Amino acid sequence: MVLDPYLRENPHGSVDPAAVPCDFVLCSHAHDDHIADALNLARLHKAVIVAPYELALHFASQGADVLDLMPGGSVSLPWGRIQMTPAVHSSALELPGGETKSMGVAAGYVIHADGRTVYHAGDTALFGDMQLIGRGGLDLALLPIGDFYTMGADDAVEALKLLHPRLAVPMHYNTSERIKADPHAFVSAAARAGHTARVMSAGESIGI
């Protein structure tokens, strides 16, 4: 499974989609730094793209197999369950010439597999209903900290107080000047608030 694939052009490190075998590609919204390699992964690996309804239709029109969820909806699969959650953000395809095309809502995901539960927040502001997302227990929360377009590090710490994951990993930072942030400062702030967070480097893996 791949979440919000931004592989070839990612400033943190370029990855060849052919080297990322997967069966599902989960896209939280339509901005290019979250779907850049989704269609390529689907074609290379015969993967299913999971996305909010309008974005899923966009991928289906290009020949991809899709699952078209909406926030609150879920789907059970042989290996576990995917539930789509709300996110406070926008969703639009970025077209040539600076134009955009609305793709419905932005979302996050709660993924249940192998006895573990992972929350991928996508791009979002802090919102109070995160406490509902965390109510069943989370092993890992992936939270944006870049500010400007999403919540920043301070609000991400507040999100931890609502979600209570066993581990948090910061994301969506330092890919452009506007979202420059210090992930290690977030980890320290999370620790002061009684939560465990860890910075991941490109190519690194962790077990939960």
C-alpha cells in the first residue's frame, strides 16, 4: 500500500515508481504533491486507487481500477479495512496554465491491518473531531506540520492530545519554502506534552 504518492519529483528524495510494488494506492486529495505518481503506480503494478468520489472518477476515466469512498465510509478487504475520514482542506487538480478543477472534498484515512491501526491525516487543519478518529486506539498517526496550507507543529501537538496515538510521524514539510518546518522541534514539543513522535528520513522504515 502507498499513501499520497509523490515519488519522482519529491525534494526529499526521488523514487522510481517501478521500484514500489503495491496493491493499493490511497490518495487523500487531488493536489499534485499527493497524486503525482498514483496513476503510474496503478498501471505499473495493477494497483487499485482509493480516493474521494470525484477524484476516483478522474482516475477511473484514465483506466485505473478505483474504490470511490467518501468521508465516514469504509471498505472491508481480505487483509483489513480502510475508513475515509474528514480533513479540513481543499481538493483540486492543478491544470496547465495555472487553472484548477475542483475534485470534491479532501480526506484522511484510518487503516486497519495485521492488528494495527494507522491514521493518515492527509493535508488538514486541526479539528475537534480528531478525538473521534482516535477513539478506537491508534498505533501510528501521520500528521502534517508544515503550516501555511495545513496545521503547523503547534496544532499538530494539539492533534496528538485528541488522537492519542502510540507513535506520531510528522509529514508535509520542507518540500517548498512556504512549508518549511523543523520536524525535530515537533518531536520535542510532542514529548513535552507526553507523546511519542519520530522523524523519518527518505528510504527509512519503522515497525509498529
